[in-house]
Amino acid sequence: MELRTEQEEQEFMILGEFAAKSSLSKGREREEEKCDIRTDFQRDRDRIIHCKAFRRLKHKTQVFISPEGDHYRTRLTHTLEVSQIARTIARALHLNEDLTEAIALGHDLGHTPFGHAGESALDRLCSKGFEHCNQSLRVVDRLEKDGNGLNLTWEVRDGILNHRTKGSPSTMEGKVVQLSDKIAYINHDIDDAIRAGVLEENAIPKEIVEVIGGTSSERINTMIRDTLINSFGINDIKMSDKMKKSMGKLRSFMFTHVYTDQRATREGEKVDGMLTDLFKYYMENPYKTEREFVELIKSGEDVETVVCDYIACMTDRYAIAVYTKLFIPTSWNIY
């Protein structure tokens, strides 16, 4: 018996009734021979881990642009924290952990350099707008593997596309990642804000602390437990009204005291100016992008879309290096 077939059969014995079963997947856009060892969802997870976009996440901003220190989150560490929280919830609820992990690892592949400042800049510059969830799907569908994409299953693609608050994931596993993303970023952003001196450790309002806890581990544990208690036995992933309300208050607090902090917005203005110049330059010189993007244009892709692809794929330091090369005079010796 193939190991994959054995695992597919075990899913029906171990997983709950609302869990996605890999053998019942809606499949891939392009048919391909199945792996004899891994299920389709395991295979998707592995494809994401080994793709170029995943490696680039380690040099992309999460919240704080160009922080001085080794312990601030990057887009990669955020992704791993989302995956850890999502897998904990999925396992406890007897959902498909492989599918959950694949969605979590792929959900932010389309993020721009410099975090949300970069996303806002591209959203303003691109005539069709820009959202990282749509771009994440474009990365796995088209940009990876020299324009061939990763050919992921429908369920993983659906979870990646719908992970934002306004999204509506079709699987329970996608809903787990959607909530885990919020649990992760709210808590680690607090931790980073305290480290950066933007927040005092006792700054979070007492009414919020009394509900969710005063430390990062307490808050994450409380949110996960509340989610499990309120999601057992139902075809949905949800928190109690009390927890949801407190989480909303905490998110509003973070927007007021961290995300719109003058230091962050000042750096965001620099990012906007830099990406604006890069966008204008490559719109005028699209064939000066990298080879794989030139090939996309030659294949008939819209130039503006490919320019957005190129800039969105950049890491923070690569964007700075390209900008420096194009727009900053270099020193030279006249003697």
C-alpha cells in the first residue's frame, strides 16, 4: 500500500467531521501525478517552504521598518508564529493540520517590502489597487517557478486568498488561519512595541488585561482556549463575544498607540517616496526588471501588473539597494 493512501485513510478515522480530507480535495488547476508518500496538502506545504517567496520573508518588515536589533519580528517569524498557533487550534479541534499549516505558511507570500507602508504605497500607485492577499495568490499561481506557479490545491489557495478579516474561507482550516493571524500579530506587535520603546509595559488598559492577560504568553493562551471552547462541535471557528470585544479594543489601542506612532509614519513617508520613484522608473523601463519579470511581459502580461509584481517581491534591503543604485550618486575619484 502506498504511504499516501494509508494516510488518507487515517484522516477519516482521526479527523473530525468538519475537517477537510486530502483525498476529497477539489484538486489542482493542472492535473499531475500524485506523490506516493505525501498527501496533497503535505505536498503543498512542502512546495511553499521551498519556494523563493518564502525565503524572502526573512528580510521583509513586519511592523517596524529597519529596526536596530536582532529580536524584532520579520514577516517570516510572523508567519511561523501564525503557523504554530493555527496548528495548535487545528489539532485540538481534530482538523486537518497539514492543510492548516500550508495555508499559514503561504498566507503572506505576497507582502511587499516595508510591511503595510509598502502595501499602501503600491495600492496607491497601481491603477487596479494592491492587496497582499491577492498578491499572495498570484505568487503561488503565477510568479513562482519561472511563471508556472506552484499548482497548489484549491483548498490551500482559498485559505491564502481569504485570510484577511473581510475574507470568507471555505474550509475550517482556512478559518483557523484567519483568526490565528490576528492572535499572532496583535500579541507580537505589543512585544516589539515595548522593545522599541513605543509602548510602556503597563500601557495596555486594565479592562483589557483583566480579560486576556498581562503577558504575551497569557494573552495567546487565553485567546486559544477561548477559541477552542467556543468552536468545539460546530462548523465554525469563533471566540466568545467577551473575548472578541476585548480583542477589538486591543487592536484599536494598537492602532492609536503603535501603528500610527510618529516614528512609524515618518519612516512610512520615506518608503512611499522610494517605492513611488521605483514604480515610475520601471513603468518607463519595464525591461530593466529581472529576467523572470521580463519574460512575463513578453508573454503578454500587463506591464503595470508585472512592475507591481517586481516591487512587491523585493525585500527591504534589495529595494534600498536598487533605489541607491538608480537614484543616489556614487562617489568617484577625479584624480
